[in-house]
Amino acid sequence: MDVRADLVRRIQGRATAPAGRGRLAVAAALVLAAGGLTALSACGSSSKGSSSSSAAASSLASALSSATAGFSGEPPSALASKAASAVASASDRASSAAAAASSFEASVSAAGAKASQAAVAALGSVSGAGNATGDVKLTGVPTSTTGGLHAVVVNITNRSGSTASYAVKVDFDDTSGKTVDTAVVGAEDLAPGRTATPVAFSRQSESMTLVPKLAQAQRY
């Protein structure tokens, strides 16, 4: 009987342990203690023993309630589940961004593939900035709409008096002024006064700061 009483006193003393892992340890100890008290009770056969066991059990329940009342943490399994969910969410976002970038690039390439090929050929014989830099203006595109790709709208306005085609080269410079990527776009058979808006983009990392610059523009 003295063993039971001593066990309950020790458990009640631990009930004042700090919150967090300490309380989890106390709760575990209480569960083990409950098993011990049950075993001791099973060994007793007298009515006096039964009464003492009931009292000890009551004291144990009170200690257990006190030990766990202030616990505000989460079981390790719940924390692991939240971590796994966060990783999955980040992976989904990365996949979604990659898909958006691929879709944007494909749509731009399909729309201007033929004109770009003609523009590359036209610029092959051009020296200097070309004869149509005054007909071209660049407008930046937010990376949030391109899936992370650096892109710029090339506004080409035919300011001549006749239908013409255009070839435009855009350089993407880093913060030091070094050209790290180049794109060539074009517009074919553009009527006087009309504007074409092909898109030039860079495949450099989204984390880089790039500045688009009009390098050449040729009317032909």
C-alpha cells in the first residue's frame, strides 16, 4: 500500500512540469503508472486493498488532468503531417509555375516563329542599330503573367508611307550592363500607321535582374 501512495505522490509532483515536451513526458509516465497501479490492484484480494486501489486511481486521474491541462502543442504525427503538406504545396506551386512558363513560351513561339526567322535573316546584313529604331518601343511584362520568364512587348509601328516588314533585336542585360541573352522578333507586311506587338523573352533565371534593351531595328 505504501508503494502505491508513494507512486501517486511522485506523479502529482511531476504534474507541475513545464508545458511542451515535458508535459508529454509526464503524460507518458502517468499512463505507465496507471498500468502499474492496475497490476498492484489485481494482486490485492482484501476489501481494504480494493479501497486503497480506488483511492490511488482517483489520485492518479487528478494528477493526469493537472499534467495535461496546460499542454498546447501538437503530437509529432500532426506536425509531420503539416510539414508534408507544406512540401507538397510548394512542389505544386513550382510545377504550376513551370507549366505556366512553358505555356507562355509556346504561345509566343508559335505566334512569331515565321516572322522571327525572317527577322534573323534580315538582320544578318545590318550593321549598327538599323534604320527603324524610332519605330520601336519596348514595354515590360510582369513575370507573374509569364510563369517567371523575363519578357518584353516589342511595339512596332510602321511610320513610313508604305507597307513594310520589320526585324528587331532585343538584348537582355544584367545589372552590370553585360548582355546575357538576346531575342529577335519581327513583323511582316505591316501597313502604314499600323502597330504589331510581338513578344521577346529571355530564358535566364527569374532570380536574375535583367534590363531589356533595343539593340537593332530594321525596316525592309
